[in-house]
Amino acid sequence: DAAEFEKNLYLVRRRIEKKVIESQISGFYICSLSHRSIIYKGLFLAESLSDFYPDLRDARFESRVAIFHQRYSTNTFPQWWLAQPFRCLAHNGEINTVRGNKNWMLSHEIRMASLAFGEHSEDIKPVIPAGASDTAALDAAFEAICRSGRDAPTAKLMLVPEAWDDQTPESHLAMYKYLASVMEPWDGPAALAMTDGRWAVAGMDRNALRPLRYTRTSDGLLIVGSEAGMVVVPESTVLAKGRLGPGQMIAVDLDSGELLEDGAIKDRIAAEADYPNMIGKFLSIDDLAGAEVATPQYSRAELTRRQVAAGQTLEDMELILAPMVETAKEAIGSMGDDTPLAVISD
């Protein structure tokens, strides 16, 4: 099974990476370990890519999908292993919530790894390696989700969903609410190109703060990128041009060659599970029974004794608690200082 083989390769790579860290070996990085994709990286100008990797000039070298990324290092120190694309995606923009996302992943990976990888769950922890850039962190989360059984379009919706409102179809709304309970969104200006080897996906963040344009040709070529005209094609072959809007995406099934636009992708994913029934079983705080605790009655002497034991002072009672009880507002007060000022301490 191709998916199982890819999953095993992922586990093997993660085991090696953990052993390398334990052995304190520096400068080690597995660029590519997949039967579906090959990743090329380099710290050089774009035009030097085929000089450095001459196999890219071989006419026998064919691929159904190619993701290319070129940029100067801005918010991270230039390192070969941080060059894009990563194992599954390339990204133009910035993930502003990356610190929180990394922390949440430490919580999620305990349950996620056990369900998807069983006895091998320890091999993939931590899902996001230390020192990863925002894009590397997003890629690590995306790859783990894909290797656990989700396809690339679903992984994109889990990690970078669109904003929903009253105009969102009910089936999509139920899907988004369920996926939101599984994974917090990775927010920030982002134009994404992704593949799990089975799907090729391009998508936007919920605010569309980075451009992403596409061109479709009659000879079966789909070109998606941050600028129009990146790949020169005869205008006579162009079937459609456009740009993706907030939260939208476009995808190609690499096995069948079928092109799916935004609405069709989300309709397909929403129909894969009974999301309305699943979210109907969610519990909120309002659904939980409140604790019925009788308010104790204390004598004046007993109440004073307990207040002193709790560290409450007359100042707390008069300046802090009383205004809060009487006005139902945040108290305005400060801690006093009874020591003499330094200027008069002599």
C-alpha cells in the first residue's frame, strides 16, 4: 500500500532524526525520504539550480507536480535546511500565531500520535523540531496530519481554514466547527503550495493578505504562484486565469488528473463525515451541571478569624472587596508602603 509505505518512511526518518539529536550530531538533515517526491534545496541564486542539480536537465526526468520557492532569509538566519520547499509545502508570508501553535501541538501530539501511529507514536514526538521556522513548523504539522491518514486538502482546512459567517453553507459550517475542535488555526498572511504526493493544493489564509494567481492551459498545465506570468505559456493555450480569494484553494487529484475548485473541494470534504451529528454531541460549559454549594454562615468572630487566616486586611476589605461588591466593577487600589522615604530616612 503506497500510503502505508509513505507512512513507514516518515517513521524511519523521524527515528533517525531523534537518534541524531540524542547523539548530538550537528549539521545533519534528511532533505528527502519519500517514494512520491524528491526535494532539492540550495543556498544559491535560482538560475543556478539546474547547475547544482544536473538531473533536472535530463529530459527523462518527469513529474506530475513541482513546487518552487525562492526568497531571501528575512526573519531567520540563512541555513540550508530552512530553505523552502520543505517536505510537503512552500509558503509566502508569515505565520503570526506560530508560538501558540507550537505550544498547542505539544498538547495535541500526545493524543494524535497514539491514535494514528499506535506503538510507534513516540517516534514522531515532538512533531515540530526545535529551531524550526514558522514555515518549517507548519510543514511538520501538515506532514504529520497527512501521514496519519488525512489528505492534503483536509489538512489545509484543518490548519489554515477560511473565516466563516452566516452566509457559509450549513454543511461547511459543521465541518469547520468540527475541524476547529481538532486543531487551532495557524493564522497570518500566507499563500501556500502543498502536496502529499497524492494531491497538489494551493490555498490562501483567511484574510488573503498575500497574492496567489493561477493559469489553466489546454494542454493540462495548472500554474499557481504569487505573480502572474511566472511561467510563460502561449496565450492561445490559456483556458482560464484568476486569483484565489480569502480562505480559498484549488487542488488537483494527481491520480485522476481532475481539477477541483474551492467549492467542490469543500463539498467533498464536508460529505466525507456526518459533521452535523458529530458537533451535535459537543459539550459546552453551559451543558455541565453547576455545583450546588450552600453558602456557609459564620459568626462575626469566626469570619474575622478566617479573613485573618486568609491574609485579608482591613485595607483589602475597604478599598478592594467593598467597591467590587457594591459597584460590580474592577477595584481601583494600590498596595501601600508604610516605610519612610529614603530622603528622610536619616
